[in-house]
Amino acid sequence: MKRLALLLPLLAACGTPQEQCISGVTRDQRVVERLITTSEANLARGYALEDVTVWRTEWVECGPLRTDKNGKTLPPRMCLDEVPETRTQPKAIDLEAEARTLRQLKVKRDQLARNAAPAIAACRAQYPE
């Protein structure tokens, strides 16, 4: 998922000028829409999901490649290192507060859509396809 988030700006650059213009104008709407989707899923489940990074010890190759006196490559040395691992775990939430937040987000989404309509029309006028 994180890799996809890194690729989205690159993919957005591939759109037509009109699509890029509209994308810039509606950025906040997309953020609010994602928050609405997350909030609805939390209410349906009854709890939220959160990503937690834990560190675990793992053997990894370390040090430069070594060769013996005959020039033969020796196996790599192994060292213990701390490696991050991201896990998703449930998190308790206040369902009433989540429902209030969802209502507020929906109001905000409608407001953003109304405010963006003239800008979207301007994008279409400036960059006709």
C-alpha cells in the first residue's frame, strides 16, 4: 500500500492537462472521501484498524565481501540486526464519536464539492479534450 502511495504522484503526472488540473482542484475532496470510507468501515466493524511498527531481530548479511588467500569468495558474514515489521491490529474506538465524525465529514465533502464545481468547469474550459 505504501508503494502505491509513492507511485500515485507519478501516475498523476501521466494524465492529460485537464485531468491534472481537476486532480489538483479536488485533492481535498479525495482525502475527505478516503476518511469517509475508513470511518464507515470502522463503524461497520465496531473497531478501527491501526498500523503498528514492531522491531524484530533478524540475521542479515553484513560487512564487505571476503575472499581467501587463493581469491575464492567466502560466504558472507551474518550479523543480528533490528528489522521493522508493520502489522495491522484492532483498536477500540468511541462509536458515537466516530458516527459524529462521519456526519461532519459528509457535510464537508458536500461543501468541498460545491466549492470545486466552478474550478472544475474552469479546468474543462481551459483544457478542452
